[in-house]
Amino acid sequence: MGLFGKRKTREERAAEIAGKVASGKGFYGRTTRAFLGGEDFAKVQQSIGAHNSAATARQLLAMGAPTTPAVVVSISDTGKLVNFDPVVDLVLRPSGAHADPIALQTIVSKLRIPRTGDQVLLIADPARPGGYLYAGDGETA
């Protein structure tokens, strides 16, 4: 321990800055909003939200959270990239009798982009009761 307490790692500091940008608070958030304008700032917020949901899904998978199989009904590109991986709009139909389709915007690996008819996994979103997070196809890349 140093003189001024525990020092944050680069990853912790980057996550903190990304959170401030996404919320529009603090120096980074206000500056980003001022330079980008409303419409582009909303796109940045959506991309950061997609990144955070992917990270949450990975953590839940690692903890052994139960998954729900689903079939891809449709997939469309949003034109956004996060760490060179595409952000896509997915419409999924969970397995089960008469399940309603679910629409998600998520990051997918450019090496494992799902196609219409593919089976993928969903995890219940702890932040949104009744909501789901995309958990990939269950295969490790």
C-alpha cells in the first residue's frame, strides 16, 4: 500500500472513465457530450451499454448461471464496432412453448457471428427482471 491508498489498475481506471462517459457525468462525460452532440452521444451510450452487457454475460457464465437456449430469427448490422467486433440487432425465439421473440442489441465476435436458424444461449439479466443477455453459442473461441 502506498502513501495515498490502493492505486487503481489501468483497467479499473478505463472502466471508471467509460462509466462516466456513458452516464454523461464528470469531466469526461460532459466533454464527450459537448463535442459529439445529442445524437452521436446516444450512439456512444448504446455502444458502451452493449459492451457492459457482454461483460456481464461473460461473468454470469463463469459463475455458472443457468442459460436458456434460443433460435436466431433475424440478425441485422447496426454499423457500430466495439473493439473491432460488430454490434448487431438480434431477434431471438427462446425454446419453449409459444415463447415470444426477444429483441437484443449486443456485441458478437466477428469470428462467430450467428446466422438465422442458429441456436444460441441467453442468460437472465440481473439488472432487468424478465430481460435477457446474449451469451453466445456455448462454444469457446
